[in-house]
Amino acid sequence: MLYDILTRDTIPVEIINNPKSFVECLAEPSVIIALSAIVVSIVSLYFSVRFSRLTLEQTIKHNKLSVNPLLRFFVKNESKSNKIFIELHNCGFGPAIIKSFTLEYRDRIYGNFRDLIKENVDNLLDENSQSKIIKYIYYFDKDSFISSSDSITVFSVKSQSSEDLKHYKLVLKEIKAVVKYETIYGDKKELIEDNFWSKKDIT
């Protein structure tokens, strides 16, 4: 038996070097399935990331709106008690962080009511007047804030004489108030009341 194996004629083997082209490789069913799976994965990943981003943007937008402050001025004139006071209201849903508060009167800029009133009203009043003026002026510290549905009396004056009070009324009619504030997200906002006081019935 061993002799037969050793003496058997060799079997000719022909090796043909005919590699498949790139296109033929791509046409293989296994390759098509693999590539399809990769494309589906990439497309799914793209839409997943895009949807997540849109969801995040909508969530952030909703959160910002839910804590969005809205400042408004209100002027009240109590003629019977000879009293005028100005309030700054936060009508929004979140706190307002006050960054600056300025008052413009006859081309002059003032940082508070104290300096404006002192320069334009107090020096006009008769020092010998028997009228007793009681004034309240609010000072805004750095990054003062007004909570939602809260208000601050920024100026209040009460006099026993309606004549003395007219000086204050005349000045208030020409004031332009500018309040710059931010939300808790750092979004910048601005309240401008141009010629605000004359729109109020202060007579």
C-alpha cells in the first residue's frame, strides 16, 4: 500500500491568479448586507443626535420662558394725601437681575432719583416753606434683583402742600427711565420708558 502511494503519479494542480475587482467585491451579498447595516446605523445615529439636539433646544427655550422676567413701571398719584410714588414691578415668571438704572432729564444722565431731585427740585423749593416733604428713594446695589410678582418703590414723595408737590410733578413728566437687567440664564433685557411720566395723568 505504501509502495502504491509512493509510486503514484502526481496530480497536476493549476493555480489561476484571477482576483475579483472592487465592483465584484461590492456585489457580494455579504458585503452588501454589511454596508447596508453601516448606512442604516449612520442614518439612525444622525436622526437620533438631531432629535436629541432639537429636544434639548426646546427644553432650554421652555425653561427660559418659565423664568422670564418682565419689568414695568407704575406711577401712582394720591392727590388727596399729596403723595406720588413710583414702583418698578416684575410682571414675569422669574427674577430680574438689575444691572443698571439710569434717569435722563434735560440731556443730563442721573444714576438715581436722589441726585436728580436734589439738583432739579430741592433747590427750587422755598427753604422757609412750612410744608414738610417726606421723600423715599431706593438705591439699586450691584446685581439687585426683583423676584417674580414683586415690586420695588423706587421713589416716593409726600407733602403737606400741593403747591410744593407741583415741582416734583413737573420734573417727573420729563424723565426718561432706562433699566437694564438680566434673566437667571444671563439673557440681557432692557426697559425704556421714554417720556413715561407725561403719559400718566399727573396734574
